[in-house]
Amino acid sequence: MFSKVTEFIRGLYNTDDFIPLHAPVFIGNEKKYLNDCIDSTFVSSVGKYVDEFEEMVCKYTGAKTSVVCVNGTSALHLALEAVGVGPNTEVITQPLTFIATANAISYCGATPVFIDVDKDTLGLSPEKLLQWLKSSATIKLNPTTNKPEAVNNSTNRVISACLPMHTFGHPCRIDEIVDICNSYHIPVVEDAAESLGSFYKGTHTGIFGKIGVLSFNGNKTITTGGGGMILTDDEELGKHLKHLTTQAKVPFTWEYVHDFVGYNYRMPNINAALGVAQIENIDLYIKNKRETAEKYSEFFNSIGIAFIKEPAHAHSNYWLNSIVLKNRNQRDEFLKYTNDQGVMTRPVWRLMNKLEMFKNCQTGDLSNAVWFEDRVVNIPSSFVLK
């Protein structure tokens, strides 16, 4: 049966060469804009392509403002700090995610709390979230700010944010998560790193919460080589975050004046030039990837292997296509066979709470995440050249 899979994938990509998991595609104005950027000499963090890229992503996603960053992880770090995540606080997130999600929480000096995912979305479960909050958190009035906040009953730490992730580009039930968190006075930061081009109930991911974060790494739906972006409808917050990415330098003709502890998180103009060319073709990329997913779905259905489809009310980008095997043994056999045959496949990430640095973090019941960890495999998902 595994040989049928590799044969199908080779036929899909029409090659006998090594097939990567997700390769970038450059079929537009990439070289033209890069050459223009080089000719202008503005290849660092100042240049027209930075502004143009931010504007184009806002127009595409519907966000009111955006801030490009050097990568998605730095964008996550800044977004979490912006909503008040800091030392001796906690952030609710999911264990089934890429390490950057949990790392960004740690950069702030905060501690993750891992809540289970849903079977139909692979993202943070609203039901499990609400169950945990009802049993483990209390709303108290902060004596300093006189504002209500959620406090973990067992640790007495403030729950400073909730960080759900749209796994493989499939939207989680983000509207329900935001409603629950609002009732507990917990700000939501969306990790939409994998979901550019994905919509939930007609709204683009990344703009449901207070802040959303995108990634433009080399393996994402569109790429700037490296890069990330913050999305928010709070325009004043967006301006402040932009300021912080530039080392919080106050504009001045010659003096170096800084008014906050800032970061060198700026995206260079040369990367943004690549991003402008890429987003010009995003509709084509998404259409192509969805067509590929449909072909995969039909094929795997014919051989009795479950293929992960977009959840209800979602229009997914199908960033990484995924299948569900019977158990860990079959998963490992599949991984070995396909990779030996030059077809790159990967298991879903090891659960965050099983990693050494997060093993002592508080968790809810993680039965769904554990089930997925044993069974889910990503398969080649690049743009199919026709």
C-alpha cells in the first residue's frame, strides 16, 4: 500500500527526483523586484517594499494595520509582550504545535499551560479550554490596576494570554475561543503562522483576536526567505509595535534617542520585495494547493487512509497536507518507507509538554493531542507546476 502512495505522489509532481515537503515557488515578479531593490541600494530595513508589503497583506487579510518582522517567532514574542505577557504569568496554548509557539511564551518569562486540541481542527479546543478555566481559574480584581483578570487557582499566577494556533493552515474554532477568553478577561493572540490564505466563517485568520501573527519562512504558502508579520485592528497599538521593532528609535536628524526597550525585529526591504512578488500570486497558490488537496483526498479515500480535510465553516489554505495512520507503528513504517524512496514525509511535532523544558508545565486532559501525535504524517504539499 505504501508503494501506491509514493507512486501517486511522484505522478502528482511528475518527477523521479527527491520530493520535498514544501518548496517555495517563484513564478512572478520576484527577480524584477529584487533587482529593483538592489539597484535602489535600499536593501536593509528602509525602502518602499516594506510599506507596500504591509499594505498588500492588510488588503488581503482585512486587517487594519500590520507590522513586518524579521521572522514569525519575533512577531509572536512582540505580540505577547504587547498584550501584557511577562514574568510570573501564564499563557494558555496547545501542546500540538511548532516549538516557536511555546518558545515565544518563554521569551517573555511566562509559563505555558497546555490545553487539548479538537479532533476536527487539530487546534485548541474551546470545550476543553472552558472546562479547564471553570475548574482551574478565578476572576479577581487586580489591586494595582483595578481591572479584572483570570488567576490560576493552583499557582496564583495571572493568565495573561491565550495563544491558539491554526494547525497546518486549518482554522481552529477561533470565534468560540475569543468569546470564552473575553469572558475571563484573557487577551487572545492568534498564531496564524501557517494559515495565510485561510478563512473561518468568511474572515481571514489572524484578525479574530487582539493580535495575530503570520510567518513567511521559506516553507510557507508565500515566502520572504525569512519573515513574519503582526496583524491588528488596533491602529495605535500597531504604530507602537512598529516603533518597538526599530529599536524604539525616536526620529531625529542626527541624534540617537530611544524611548523604550526595543528590538531589532525589522524586516529588510529586500525580503519585503520578495514578499510583494509572492503575494501578487497568492490566489493562484491557494487555488493550486486546494486542488492538490482534493486529489489527495480522493486518492487516500480509495486506499482506506484518512486524509485531514478543512473543518466546518473553514476555507483552508492546505499549507501542509496530512494523513492519519492506524497507530504509531504504522506511522513509523510509513515514514521510513517514503523517506527511503525519496519522498519527504514528516510526523506531527512531538507534544510540547513532552519536551524537557516544558515537562513540568500544567496541562489539561490531552487525549486528542496524544492520539494525533501517534498517527499524523505530513506529505508533500508544494505548488504543483502544470
